[in-house]
Amino acid sequence: MLGRKQEINLKLNQITDGLVIVIAFWISHKLRYDNYGGIWPDDVKIPAFKDFIWIMSIIVPFTPLVLEITGYYHHPLQKTILLSLKQYAKTLIIIGVLIGGCVVFFQKGAQSRGVLILLTLIGGGMLLAKEYLLKKFIRRQVNLGKWQEEVILAGDVEEMKNFEDRLESELSFGLKVVKKINLENSESEDLVKSLHEYSVNRVFFAAKHVSF
């Protein structure tokens, strides 16, 4: 279970992404409504922004929730742009199915495919840009010794040393080892006690021969 602080950060992140989607939706509608760049035929008009509210009522609240399900918000410092794109693509498919279901079952019109296409591109770009800026900010905080996730490290002495050396060379992990447990001369109760004492969310096992 996420710690209280992490849970709050997750909700704030989702709310921010919801606002980003609202802005992206407005921009997409504006570009299509005004036919910016003359991409679409001038005689094909689309409804006013208010007629898209029903679509927004699906996209805005559900997109951050689906992103969470796909793991989009999990360990952002350790993610690659390719993984973020895959998670975003999965989210698009699920949201597309939801919108399609509403069109079929509630007899709602799709209004404008052009707006949705623009939203996919603009919204995706804005979400990825926001994630990039957030990662940059967090890395800066990590380098300053702030915003580090506290973890417990368990294993043999040599492998734990290698793990810590790797953390020092790759600060972007954002991890801080608060307790080390040598599995060779410790009992399982020591790990349980440390979990309660430090209230960490993750335990890393650094051992050559560990089986579960």
C-alpha cells in the first residue's frame, strides 16, 4: 500500500493531468473549429465546445485513472520514454472503447473525429512534456538530498555494496537506503521489525543466490 505522502502525490499528479487534458481538449477543439491551417474542408463545420462536454466527462476523469492502472505513475524516475508511450497507447485504447460504448448504448454522436485525433496528439505531447519536466524537477531535488524514497536493502555484504555503488552512480533512481540487513547472519524477524520501524514501501534484495 502506498504511504500517505505518496498517495497524496499520486492524487495531485492525477488532478494535474486532468487539467492538462482539459487544456489540450480546448486547444484541439479551437484548432479544428477555426480550421487552423486549412487542413479540413471549409464547408464541414463542427459543433460548439459545449457539445463536447459529454466526451470530456469521460476523458478527463477516466484518463488519469486508466494511466494509473497501466503503471504510468509508478517509479517515474526509472521509466523510459518508450515505456511511457506504451502506457499512453494502452490508455488510448481503453478510453476509445469507453467512448465507443457510449456512442452505441447512449446514442451519442462522436461529434468530430478531427478533435479526437488532435486531442490524442496534443494531449499526449502535453502529458509527456509534463512528465519530463516533473522528472527533471524531482532529479534536481534528489541531487540536493531531498525527495528520496527510503528503502530497506537486504542481502549479502558484497552484493549490497555493489547495489549502493550503483545508486551513487545513478542518482536518478531517487532511492535512499535507511537500513541494511545481512541475510547471512540475520533472522526473518529482523526484516519484519525494520519494516515497521522505518515504514518503507519497498525492500530490495541484493544477493547472489536468493530463491522465493
